[in-house]
Amino acid sequence: MREAVSVPGAPKPVAPLSPAIKAGGFVFVSGQLPLEPAGQLAEGMSAQTRQCLENMKQILLAAGIGLDNVVKCTVFITNMDEFATMNSAYAEYFPETPPARSTVEVSRLARGALVEIEAIALQ
């Protein structure tokens, strides 16, 4: 059995996806772009990384859990030269026992974002 998770008051996704799906004791969070509540991109790698994780945090809260339940993240970044900046902002959200993580450089992300982050969390 699977159940879609949505954030009350958040705009509906423009793509055919759910913000997250609960299944098998896990919450699978779709890739989060660094979109601020008004719908515009945060500026710069540090701010974009924080916004991705703030968006993820809201989805996890709607699922009844938090960032401390995250067991795996995948970070998509458009320029590996920005890795240290992304990593520093990311570390603020996972100060103790950070989840397993992969970071992959990609040529392009939706809406011109510099970073996108997806996650798997325990329910």
C-alpha cells in the first residue's frame, strides 16, 4: 500500500508527481527544487541548498516525521566546483549522524536551479 503526502497550503506540483509517497515504512521525497514560498528560485548555491532542505522539511512534517528520519539523500548539482558551498549549507541541516548521501553533477536542472535534493526517510 502507498499513500501520497502533500503539504497543506502548498501549490500543487506542475509535473505528474507527488511531493512524497509513504510506502513500506519509508517516505520517498521527490526531488526538491530551491523554490521559495512565492515560487521564485533562491539566489546562490548556499541559499538554494537551504531552500531545498526547508522544502523537504515541510514535506516530512506533513508526513508526520522530520529531517532526523532521513536515511538517504541524493543531491544533484550543476557545478561540482560549488560542492563545498553546498556541503556547508547541507551540514547545517544534518549536524549529527547525517544520512547516507550521493552527490551527482548534472548538466541542467528544472527552472535553472543550481541544486535539487531528494530523500528517503523512515516513517
